[in-house]
Amino acid sequence: MLRKEELPPGFDSGSTFTSVCINTSLYLPYLVSQCLKNGVVFERRILDHVSVAKSLHHSGDSADVVVNCTGISARKLGGVMDQNMMPARGQTVLVRNTADVMCDVLGIETGDEEVCYVMQRAAGGGTLLGGSYQKGNWDSQVDPNLAIRIMKRAIDVCPSLTGGKGIEHLSVIRQGVGLRPIRTNGTRLEKEKIDGAWVVHNYGHGGYGYQSSYGCSQAALKLIEDACRIRSRL
């Protein structure tokens, strides 16, 4: 726990810990390279029903199992139509400035829809300032007023970003908006048969997809193996 004199002005409590920060612009291409290395074939298709996917295997044969990782699109995908899915809009500002610490703040004066965090990405990936958590908001455009609040909060919490100066001393690379695929009943990780095809669902991870990816993929693999065993007995 931090001592009171170590806290920024206006903070009641705080703690420090060691963690990791993923530079997703490097991590995602790495994952793609590992898939390609192991013979995965990538295709882009538009599907109106999940069961259609079983006929799209690159070998020409029908797939044994379809894995549904469609995220927020599970809300409108035929055969799934999960109305528990909704977006939680997140807005960020990526800057060239570096921070001496990474931080995440709970409890913002504007309410639950806005948050504050500073995350420095590895290998020159910039520093990510956030953010927002606006449930049910589908707007994909940057809100300039929110961007200003994000930057002001970031330098209040982490003055080293600008050497104690204002937001005009932030070197902005870009601003972004993303829609987290949240699910009111929590992540869906289960198998079911749809139109004669085994489908393993793995979606609804909200804002913790990277953190939960290894555990959820291992659980999904067990479901795939179960479905294949059932199929082999038929």
C-alpha cells in the first residue's frame, strides 16, 4: 500500500504491484505467424448463419467442429442471436510521451462510464491513455471533449508524461474507439449442436480478452475434444 504522502492529490488510497503490458500491435502479428507456422489457413467470409461455417473448410471436407469467436457479432449471427451481447465503448489517446509508472484509477468524478489509466507499450509502442466504459454505446467516432478529459486526468495522475506541464505538451499519435464485446451473463464458453453441427462458443470476454485468452482457449480445446469424441462414437 502507498503511504498518504505518496498519493497524488485527491486520492484516498493506492497500491503498487508488478504486472505486464501487452503491445498488441506486436502480439497479434506474432499470434498470426504461429498459426501460419502450424498450417492454419485464413479466409475472410460473410456468414448469415453459424452452421454455414462447417462447409467452408479449406480442404473441401465438412468441418467436425465450428468454433464461434465472433465477439459482439454473436448478437446478430444466425443460429446464435445472443441478445445478452452489447458493446462497452472505450476511447483512448495514444501518445509518444513516456511515463515513469503505469497506473489504473478506480473511481472517477464523472461516474462509472469514464475511467483513467496510463499504459506504456513495449518496443516504442507509445503510451496509451484511457478511457471510457460506456455500456450500450455503439458510437465508433472519437468524442473530442472526452479526449480532453482523458488527457487531463492522465497528466494529473502521472505528471511525468509532460514534465508537469499541460495537455498541449502531449505528442498525440492517434485517438481510437473500440467496442468491448461484453455479455450480461458473462463469457459464453460451451458447446451445442446447431443444425447437425457441433459449435463451441467462446465469446463475450468484454475488456479482458487478452488476459483470459490462454485459459479460455484451453477450456475451448477441451470442449472441441469432447465434441470430437462424441462424433467418433456415432
